[in-house]
Amino acid sequence: MTALYCFNPDCEMAVADGSPYYTPPANIRRMSEELAYLPVWMGGGEEAVLVSELPDPAFLQMNRELFGVDPQLALWEAYCPDPAFRPVPWGWSPRMDYLFQTACWKEEYRELMSRLTARACLERVYRLGGERLPGLLPEVCRTLEAVRQAACRGAVVVKAPWSSSGKGVLRAGPGVLLGKEAEWVSGILRRQGYVMVEKRLDKVCDLAGEFVLEDGRCRFVAWSLFTTGSRGEYKGNFLGRQSRIEEYLSRYAELSVWAELKERVADALRVLIASRYEGVLGVDMMVYKDDKGKYNIQPCVEINLRHTMGYLAHRFSDRFVAEQSSGRFTLDFFAGEGEALQRHRQNSREFPLKVVSGKIVSGYHALTPVNKNTGFMASVRLVAGEGSMHDFEDQFS
């Protein structure tokens, strides 16, 4: 059965809303339309993808000739269920269930996709290691006054129960929440019932563990390294071998520590989720400095019960990145007409693409179509040679 991919970045927003007739905001609809081709790069070579309009033939031909990527293309406006195709959305929601006319969505997924599940996972991971929770367990607050009290005790991060990619997050304190901050918290409480309040940490590095749940078991797939902006929004992922990522992580803890950690997280996922959900998921983590300047790991910042950019970056690295090359995958937004196309042409000139046997050795390549009307663009840039993971941060400057 052919996988039919659909990129729906509104997944958590649709779950929070709960209605099968939910309509995403205009900017999210635009993102899903312009990046619709993106899931093709994590497939296995025999897949289909739903798009709002057909990509430029030259874009399709280039990917076919260089990488052997030649997905079947299906238009949303002409979509109808076909038993030959298995719907694979970026993430399931009541809206996806309705659009695909399936019965894949289960109401219990809603609670599994909330930050309460991440809280339970964090607690279990620490208890499995016989450790005392170092003040990291998020506080569940159901009133504005409770949030204000938490913020008065120190700098905090307030998070909506259902949100992703830096959205639904407020950095507050130390001090009393007033004005727009209080309005934001009150709005989330009104719509979602509660918020999660966490101690703000001195973050050093963002990373994630990518897992697959199947038949009640949990399988670790890969580590992923990613970067975020000042508001916590996703910016991009490292591309390259897992050994390079492990080299980078060893700056902060011995590899034996990371090996044990992934086993503890996998155990928590198996116990808490695996009997009720199957598929890809990502667990966002963080390396931070404590008050004494020592590196520590927050092993479960949030759980993404869906495909993730980290999983896509891992699949792309395995399929299309040369053994000795590394680089970055990035998502960019350009507000002005023609800006994305100008950047695309500039990058193509400055970083000419070199592909050998279907693998990128070096250079720039757009993973989604780019034209004068493009706002959202996904692209990769690779460099040849071993280099060092110690300059990972510089790749995203």
C-alpha cells in the first residue's frame, strides 16, 4: 500500500480545537501549502504526496534526475479515498480524520498529545534512574493567580497544553504578570483549561530523541540536533552522520550517559504511550547549565506525537547526504514578494550543488518549490569533509 503524505503543521492547534471542521489560520494554511512537498524527503522512494498545486516541472525533473525522487502527486481539490493509498499526515487530528475519511483518530490521543504526558514522562525518567527531580517538574496552573505566584518566585516559561514549534509559549518573571502577559495566560486558561509553568533554564543546546512506537514496543531511531530563535521558534536541524551528533553531545556528558538516557526515555514511552499509540514521535530535550555552571540534561521538554523535523533530517541524512559531509536543514520565511526566490538564486550561485550517486557532497538545494510568490522555503546546505561538530552553532549563524 502506497503511503500518501500530507504536511499539516497545524496538528496541535487542530487537536486543541477538537473540531473536525477546524480551519487553520491563514499563515499556517500558507505554510502547509508551500511546504506540502517536504514529507517526500523522509519517505522510502515509493510514496505519494498531497499538494494544493502541482510543483514546477523543472523542480520535479531535477529531483528525479539527481536523487531518484519521483513521488506520485495528488491534488487536494480532487482527493477521494482510495484503498491503494495509506494516509500518512504529519500528525493525526480530528481534522485529518475528517479530511481523509478515516477512523484513525482516537479521543485519547488528545490527552497523550498534551504537555501533561511530557510531565509524566519526565518524572518517570528520573525515577528510573533513582534520581531526585532537580526542580524541573512543570507545575500545572489552572488560574492566573497561580501563574503569578510561580512567576514571582523566579523566571519561568509558561506553556499552553497543546502547542508546538515555539508557539503557545511565554517567558515571564521574575515578577508579577501584568498587561499583555496576563491577557495571554488568561486566554490560554479560557480555551485550554490550564497552563504548564516551568523554571526557566540557562539553555546551552537543543536536541531530540526520535522514536517509533509499534506493537507495544518503543524503538530509538536517532538523535537530532536543532536550533531555535529568540522566541523558541524552530529554525533548523543538523544534517550528517549520527557519529557526528554523538561527538557533539559528548561535550556535555559521556556517551554512556546518553546511551542510558535514551533507554530510560524509551522505557517511559513504552509504559505511558505505546499501548495507545503507534507511529513516529520526537522527544525534545535540552542541555543547560545549573547555578554552579555544570552541564545538565532536561530529558523531556516536550513530546511531539507526530513526525518531526528532526526525524525528517535524520531520514534525509541517511538517504541523501554523502558519508563525509555535513550541514544544515533550515526553514525560512520571507515576507516580501520575490525575496525567497532572490535568496534561492543567490544560494544556488554561491553554493553550487555537487551530487555523487544520489548523495549530496556539498552545496545548496531547495527541498520545496520556490517562485516569486513563495513565503515559506525549506532548504539544505552541505559542506564536504569531516570538519568538527564543535562549530555546529556557527552553521546556523
